[in-house]
Amino acid sequence: MISFVNYEIYLSRFLIISSFVLLIFITFAVIYISFVSWKDKKRLKQD
């Protein structure tokens, strides 16, 4: 029973950390895509 509780704690900790990492990764991806789109619009207006 104790090992199952430890396993559950490690699993929940892993899920929390991985969800934060995924959230940060998605945030940076959205910022990067927005930046590239903004640069592309700026380039198209100049031509």
C-alpha cells in the first residue's frame, strides 16, 4: 500500500511538472508564431 501511495505521488508530481513544461512550450510557440506572422505582414506592406 505504501509503495502504491508513493507511486501515485510521483505520478501526480510528474503530471504537474510535465503540464507546466508543456504550457511554457506552447506559450513560447504562440509568441514565436505571432512574431513571425507580424514580421511577414510588415514585410508584405513594404513591397
